[in-house]
Amino acid sequence: MRNLILLIVLVLFAGSAFAQEFLLPVTCVFSTAGKNIFEGDEIIFEIAQDTKEFRKGGAITGIILNYRPNGFYGQEAQLTVGNFRDENGRKINGKLYLDGNSHPNAEEYFKNGTPAVIIRGGEIVLKEQVLNIVVNTKPEAQKIPLKITPDQKISTCNNEIQIGDEIVFRTVNGNEYIPKGTKVTGVVDYVTENGWWLDNAQIDFKTFKIGSKIINHPVSINGFEILKYKGSPKAQFFNYAGTVFRGKEIEIIPEKDNVQFTIWAPDISE
């Protein structure tokens, strides 16, 4: 009897170990060029092939978990998409990793002495090519993205921000549990001034409060990273180039700057 039980356990373990992942082919028309992309945004995909559990032509929705925009110095855009759900709201535990197109002549430009600062990395451009979402059959808890935007001026120009300060944000999106426009308070965990030669000001948060609820999620505001929300592409170029001499301060004015951040809250509907 003991041997039989041991054999059953081994079979179950082997089944879970070797049958956890499969590829789900999908297509999508999407680009990071010419638009503001935020973590927490939704992307809709179409299933490209029939599988055991999914049918060709069906739609699934994914959430942007991580986003790094393209930038100068040849930095390519990067996206991680997860928190997938099908048309019936069924959760799909999977991940999709996307990288921007490589600059075809970047290395040649560098060799010819072109300053790296003016070489901008590739955008992510999807034109219905087939992509493979890595789906794991093991259930995994999903978190809900809450987009927040500052509800007060945030500036390091005159050393206004100190560790322990509370900064007020408001939710940009909402759900049945946390409505749009809800007050969110972030506690400053770290702050540093700008300096010379690419040394940009930065403010870090680890804890956010919504009423009596505590959300532990790291958010960093960096003077260099928020430049993408300020001015035209031409103005952004000169802002980026200026960091070679002096790092950028943080200055966010709610009435003027469309700056958003994403914090991730537990799915309390589960």
C-alpha cells in the first residue's frame, strides 16, 4: 500500500512538473510610437490558432505589467504583458515579453563618432505577426492595476521634498471597490537631489494609503524618466541632451503635466 501511494504521488508530481506551460499563439495590432503608454493599460489580442482550451478568433485582454519607453542612447522600448483574461472573464496565467525594433545602423553611427545621445532606440510595432504567450496552468493570484496621478505639485527644485513626507495622488481609473478620483497618499521613502553629469533627482515610494488600506508597491519618480511627458519630441531632445551636463530636477505640475504611475493592489474580489 505504501509503495502504491508513493507511486501515485510521484505520478502527480511529474504531471504537474512537466505539464505546466504551453504556448498560446496570438496576434495584435499595436505600437508604442507616438503615444503615452502606461503600466496598467489594456491590450487586446486575437487567438491565432486553435488549442486544447482556446479557439481561433477569440479575444483575450492583457494588462501591461512593466513598460520601459524607448529613449536616446539607443534604449529600445520594452513591455511585459500579463493578467490575461478571456471574453468570459476567465483568468489566464501567462506572460508576454516584447522588445522594440533594433536600430539597424546604430553600431555604424557609433563607430563613425555620432554622439550616442542622439540615437533613439526602436519602438515596439506589432502588425498582426504571430506572438506566443507563455501560459502556465498553475493558478496564480493576479493584482489589480491602479493608475494614479499627482494631485499636488511635486518638485525637488528647492529641496521641498523630504523623507517621510506624504504626497497626494488621485486614481485615474477605478473599479467597483476603488472609484476613479479616490485619494491615494504616498509616503516618501527616499529622495536625492540632481547633480552633474547624468545625476538626476529621484523620489522613491514604497507605501501608499487609501483610507485605512495599505498598499505596498514601489514607485520611483526620476527627473530623467518623466521628460517623456513634457513638451514636443523636439523639446524632449534638448531636455535629454542637457542631462549630459546637469541631471534633471523633478517638477510635476498637475494642471500642466499628464504624468501617471501604476500601483498594484490585491484582487479583493477573489
